[in-house]
Amino acid sequence: MKEKKNQNNNPFSSRREAKSEENKFPLHAGADSELFKNAKQLRTEATKAEQMLWDRLRGRQFMSLKFRRQHPLHAFIVDFYCHKLKLIVEADGGYHNEPEQKRLDISRSKELENLGFTVVRFGNREIINDIDGVLRQLERVASEIGKS
């Protein structure tokens, strides 16, 4: 019996298979109800950099990928999350330069990476001053993840 070839180079032969593959890892993996409440509040308090980045990521504008903002994931709320790639994008304000916050950010990123996520961090200034450069870097990361 001949196997039907996928016409659109999608690694999944149907949307149902794609959804099934995504569902192997829950969208909100381990997040509790309090995180959801906090995430909803954070979505109303975006920084200028977060808003600039969201304006470019929302509505599948970026590489046709769906991103969510202020997304609850395990014990954390991440700034932006693409479930398809398990890609987390963080927009770091000035306080992320404080030694203790840097240590916490490194620990948090390692924990998320150990769970199978890719974490990419950009400073707010970098986003505000060079949003196109940030998106080029993000495109390289997303393309690399898509290849694996």
C-alpha cells in the first residue's frame, strides 16, 4: 500500500496530528490558578518594550507563529511564549541587571530549559532601539528550533 505524501511539507499529515503532537506537552504545563490571575493583570501593565515586541509577534505576524503574552507556565509567567516551538521570549527591564535578579533569571532560564523550553532574553533598550535586529535574532533561533 502506498503512503500518501504530505503536500505542504508539514511534518504532520493532518491538523489533528499536529494538535495531538502539541498536546503531548500541555499548554499551561503545571501552572496554578493564581498564576493565571497574575498573568491577566500583567497583560494590562506592559512596558513600552513589551508592547513594541507584542505588536510585532501578535496575530501570527512573525513567521506565522502563534505567540501568547504573559503566559503561565509551571511556576512562572513568561513574557511571550510560542507553544509550537516551546520558545520563550523574555523582555528584561533595567532591574534585570541587578546581581540578585541576574542570578534569579539564570536559575529560572535553566529550570525552563531543563523542562525542554528554549529561552531567549532581550533587554528593553535593545528592543526599543533595534526591534528589527531583535526580530532577526529571534527568527534565527526559531528557524533553528524548527529544524530539530
